[in-house]
Amino acid sequence: MFTKILIANRGEIACRVIKTAKKMGIKTVAVYSDADRDARHVELADESVHIGAPPSRESYLVMDKIIAACKQTGAQAVHPGYGFLSENEEFARRVEEEGIVFIGPKHASIAAMGDKIASKKLANEAKVNTIPGHNAAIPGAKEAVEIAKGIGYPVMIKASAGGGGKGLRVAYDDRQAFEGFTACQNEARNSFGDDRVFIEKFVEEPRHIEIQVLGDAHGNTVYLHERECSIQRRHQKVIEEAPSPFIDEKTRKAMGEQAVALAKAVNYQSAGTVEFVVGKDMSFYFLEMNTRLQVEHPVTECITGLDLVELMIRVAAGEKLPFKQEEIKRDGWAMECRINAEDPFRSFLPSTGRLVKYAPPPESGGVRVDTGVYEGGEIPMYYDSMIAKLIVHGKDRLDAIRKMRQALNAFAIRGISSNIPFQAALLAHPDFVGGNFNTGFIAEHYGKGFTAEAVPHDDPVFLRALAAVANRKHLERATRISGQMPGHEFQIGTDFVVVTDLGAGHFEQVPVSVVPQGAGFDVTMGDKTYRIAFQSSLRDIVIRGSFDGEAFCAQIERIGLSYRISHNGTQIDAKVLTPRTAQLNALMPFKAPPDLSKFLLSPMPGLLVDVAVAPGQKVMAGEKLAVIEAMKMENILLATQDCVVSKVSATKGESLSVDQVIIEFQ
């Protein structure tokens, strides 16, 4: 067994590998860029080596620097994690040539299966069903359009070396094929250093189901059941679960055996994933093989009781798999939510900055948090937007959904935006709960974007009652202020009005009575009285307590004169006023937001990689104005109406802040 390994990665996965290595008694070496100097994985590792500037092409993608760090520290093996160099055949080969063990498959297996074009040809030879398409690299955008027309729209444009949603677009017409090919090629070049792109038929209403495989150097290969990964946005997985609520035992066995046959065909020796697209009749087609550890591997670990990182390390050290296919168990139901630094209420644009508050739920009762960040740390714009993975393990699917909803309520993140409200909305959707979904689920139900109205709360009275009690407890502090004149002490009344901001100058006023009763409060709204008790202090964002005898977990913050209440993905801003103050508040004039239609503002922090217009130019609605790159994704800003450019205020290559003016219009 190795005594020291280097992790050629960052963030959550680097911390995940370090955790298992420590359990095995193996020392670890972290590598870091300038942006990650104070990162969590650097703190957790036994040693660390600086490898360059923040852009990944100058640090985490530079093979020479990774290999030099291995030699400098005496690391006998290197774990690549996922992303970056994890599926780079040249890196695996060079590491092996230097006498360092690559904790992953042999470079020949990566070459055969890591390249999507080569893997599809090999799958055809192995008589595995594959999707119709053009399997050779396409030279240019014009050729891509002709090929797409030949296959028939819709088509999927994919980078050969792609992964994680990078270098992937769906096109429904010639224009989308042309622009999608160019965008895929650029993303692939920047993220993977390989701009080859191919096209295949897009199977509509598909499910994305993958099989986890594991092989050793002694000819043993097994599959560890499947993962359901159909809940995706822009081809990036959002929620994963194991097992799948869709496939039956016969299909599960057929897919597993086919995945093993494919792995054996390339002498696969490590953990890997064979991805399938599955039709509604349970017909399945080979999609690709990921020759690395998957982001969603924890759900497989939960239902099998296995540590996949440990098994990867043991296989790389030459050990045999310690079990046979029939010995692999499947216990309960596991689910994973990817917690991303993005704003779901602003078209999921990346959100970077300092984590002013970061408090994940406690890891107990089947809850697990894999993360690479800490409170006070920075979320840089150079890397992937995922900051944590929230995993739950329940006795069945409904139990797993219930645990996940509770865990999301207890996950406090401030300073940046996160997709937690969106995750909560998905978990509450009846079609998701019923298992009735495919890869188009998010596009179908949230095609016009995600808004606060998209998350109706099942009990709005509960949210207002929380605001009323929070205000009552806040007022109690004033009664304890010293130096009050005898006979004139601060007195708290029982009658209040909860004023909820509905937006656009509209407010809802609800009279409420709050009366202390023992350790809790009786809250009366209308003709109903509710019993509320807080078990947490108001200084905590996450508040636990009971509502009519039922336990709850919600987030409560005082922002100015309002209370922000968050629960099950719904958020309200409410003021709790005396009846007279509420009357006066209703007379206050509404201040309309300024008209910003004559400006193109940066919707996120990022790098301005292109400005497509010039002063004086006439622009039609839908035309490209600028391109911003953030968290490895290109975001094209389009004109929303016909206009004339007055001034270009930002220059190509400039780092933009949120709402910075890029272009002014006449």
C-alpha cells in the first residue's frame, strides 16, 4: 500500500479523497493555485504545493507541474478526482512513465473509453446499442449544420473530451447548430484543451441512467447497481439518486451486465461509470463511459456500504476486489443534491464572493455533506460552481425525499446565492415525488425561469406565524434594557399586523395576536390559534422548534425592519408592526426601480471575453451583444429589443462585477 498520494484536484473532491486516505493511514499532498491558497483541501492535506495562477490552464491542467509536485514530495501515486486531468490519457501515460501510480484506469483504457468518439465505435464493435450520429470529429460550423440536417433535428452537439455539462448543446434548427458548434468548440478548448466536436441524434423524453463499474488488475469486474441522473439543467446533473425509480430488475441486470462487458473489453481497472440513455419502453443505448470517479458516487456508497475512493486506491495498489457480484448489497434509497454557487432567481447565473455564513446540516441520521469550502472562504470565478454535495440515505424513496427537504432547510449559506430554493422546489414537485420525470423535466416545468412564485408553500400561515414570534422574541430584549424609568418600562402588546411584501408596491396585511404561554407562544390568525415554540436562539439563522406539536427547521433573519423567513424553498420578507404603524405604513409612497432598459449590465461577476457590437451599430432583438465567461461556462448576452449602440463601456478581457455597465443604448 502507498504511504503518500498526491491529489491532482481541488475543492470538494480533493477533500473527499483526503478523508479516505487519512482513514487508510496514507499521507496526502494537495496542489493549489493562487486562488486556492487558503482553500480547505490545502488545510486538510499533510503537505501542499503551489502550482500556478488561478486559471486552470495555468495550474490544475499543467501536467509538468503536477508531476514535478509528485517528485518533489515523494508521492508514490496520484488521484486525479474528477474534471481537470482525470480523463486525460496523456497525463495517465506520463504519470506511469515517471514511475508514479495513477489511481484510475490504465491510459489505454482512458484512450479507448474516455474519448467519446472512440468509445462509441468500440461499443458498436461490442454489439452495444448506440444512438445514431456522426462519430467523427467535425471540422467546422458549416459542416456541423449539414451533418445535423442529415441526422434530423433535434441533435446533440458534444465535445469529444467533454464532461460535467461543458462543451454540450442541443440544437433544434440550423442557427442553433451553427452557434452551438462554435460555443462547444470554445468551451472544450478552454476546459479540456481538446476542441474536437461530434453530433448525434437527441433522444426526446429520455432518462439518464448510469451504471457504476469496478474492475481490478486480476480480471475481476463488477457493477454496483445504477444511479438515476435524469434531473438535469443545461445537461448538468442537479439531483441524483440510487436506485432508479424507473427501471425494473430485468433491465437493471441487463444494463449492468452490458456495462461490465464493455469495461472488460478495455481491461478496465478502477472505478468507472457507463452512462445510458433509457427510453420510456426501457430500451437503453450506450451514451459514454466516464473513466473516473463520478460527482454522484456517494449515493452508490450509501446503498452498497462501500467506499469507492478506498477501492480505487486498493485496486491501484494491485489488490483484488474483496467481493463478488452476488455479494454486493442494495440497501435503502440514497439521494444527492448538488449545492451550487448560482442564483436561481437570476437565470442561475454564477455567484462568486465570500461565504459570510456557511453552516451545513449536522451529519447524522443518514445525512452526509461532502464539501470543499468553509465559512469566511472565497468562491472564485475560475472554477466549477459546485460548493457542496448534500447526500441523504433513507429506508425508501419517500423517506429519502423527506430527509433531503429537512436537510435543505437546515443548510445556511449567506454572502453568495445558492440553488437551495430550486432544489427544494424540485423535491416538492408532485411529478418528481411520483418518479414521473425525464431529462426534460426542468425545461418543461421551469422553461420560463425560476421565480419565487414557482415555490408555493403548503402552509403560508406557518411562515407568517414564524415572523410574528420572531418579532415578539426580538421585542423581549427591549424589556431587559437597564436604566428604564420606573413606571415607564417598555411594554409589549399582543396585537400586531404581519405585512408581507408581494413586490411591485403591493403588500398583504394580516392581523395576528401573539400571547406567551409557558415556553412558547399562542399565535392567533383569523379564527385559528397555533402553538409555536423555538428551541434555538434568534442569533442563529437556522431555527428549530415545534409548530402545533410538529417539529420544524426554518431560517429566520432580521434584515432592516423585516424578517426574512425561508422554509421548504419558499422565502418571504415580512414586517411585523403594531396596528397603528401598519396603517401609516400603508400610506408610504412606492419607489419604483430606475429604468435600466438603455443599459446592458453584467448579470454576474466574470471575464468579458467578447464584445460583438460597436458604437453607432444598429442591433436587432436576439442578436449577440457580448460573451461573459464565469465558472468555466460561456454566457452569451443577447439583445432583448431592437436598439442602437451608444457607447461600449467595458473592454474585452476586463473582469466584470455584478451590474457593471457593459453597453449603453440610445
